Amino acid sequence: MGVLNAFLHPVEIDETKKVVISKRFVDEDGSPVPFEIKPMSQEENQRLTKKYTKGKYVNGNKVDVFDSKAYTDAMVVACTVQPDFADAEMCRAYGCVDPMDVPARMLRAGEYTALVQEIMEFNGFDPDSKLKEEEEAKN
């Protein structure tokens, strides 16, 4: 029953990770302020995937078209704890009504890409991430 019990009663883990995305965001001491990210559940992933998949007719046949850009933007907002892109003050500061627009206005292209890569890796989408973690644990 030990193995079954482990799956029936998983240990709750506060999984967040701090990552420095840019040297432009600094605290009072001039040190870079890290972004805090969290993983998303498969349930949330499925909800976002469904939301950004639309049916389209091509030559009379219905095909699913996935909007990967909108999905990625939504994933960034959902997985970023700090800064909170949905915060009203943050939206006002960057002149946005929709929180999904904040990261694009706030970050430079490379910074946005770095944030996306960190989030993807933290969520296990990077096939090499497990190998990297094992290598880091060995060292």
C-alpha cells in the first residue's frame, strides 16, 4: 500500500523559482530584482490549450488551429508570481487594460524570451531540463 499511498497523498510543495531576467529592474541597492515563477498544472495547461485552439474550415474540412503566441502570453501571465502582471497598478503603469499585454510592453524581446524559456523549463517542457537537474545535483 506504500506506493499507492504516495500517489493518493502527495506532499504539498511550494514550488516557486526566482530568476533574474534583466539587469534593468533593480532594487534600492542596485541589485537585479528576480522574477518569481511557478509551474502550472496539467489541468491549467489543458484549459489554456483549449482556449487558444480554434476550429477553422479549410477546403470544406474543419481543422484545429493553435494560437501558440496567445498560449505563450497566457502561460507567462499564469506562471509569473512576481511581478503580478494582472495587478491594476502594473497594468496602468504600462498602459494596458489586458494583463496579457503587460509583459510585451515591459520586457525587451530577449528578456521576454528568457522568461518564457525559464517558465517552459520549470514546467518540464524542456527535454534536457531533467538531465541538467541531474548534472547539477551531481556537482
